[in-house]
Amino acid sequence: RAYLDEVVSAVKDAQAILIVGPGSEKTVLYKHMLKSHPEVADKVTSVESADHPTDGQLLALARKYFVASDRMRLAI
């Protein structure tokens, strides 16, 4: 739990958050955010599975989700 709180603290000031990774830990992190840090969980754009993504793959995912997120915010 302390580790998850440290991760949340590191990203809490972000405008949008994309959680990416292999296995189930990304879901554990997101559920922890929902329960203990709902104001940070509200910033999560998506939770995506990716086994050892390259920097290019991470960048492509970020562009996909953050551009879509920006468009939705502009439409409101």
C-alpha cells in the first residue's frame, strides 16, 4: 500500500494519466486510486495491457489516448 501511495503521489499533479504495463499490477494500482485517491483516479484516461512496450509503443499509446481525451474535453 505504501508503494502504491508513492506512485499516486508521483503522478497526482498530472492532467491526464495512462496506466500501462504487463500483468495485473496496473489494475491493482487503479483500484487503489479509486478507493484511496478518487481525485487522482478521475484523471486516468485508460488502463492498458502491454508486455514490455518499447518507447515508441508507449508514445503511440499516449498519443492515441491523450489526443482522444483532449478532444472530449474540448467538446464539453
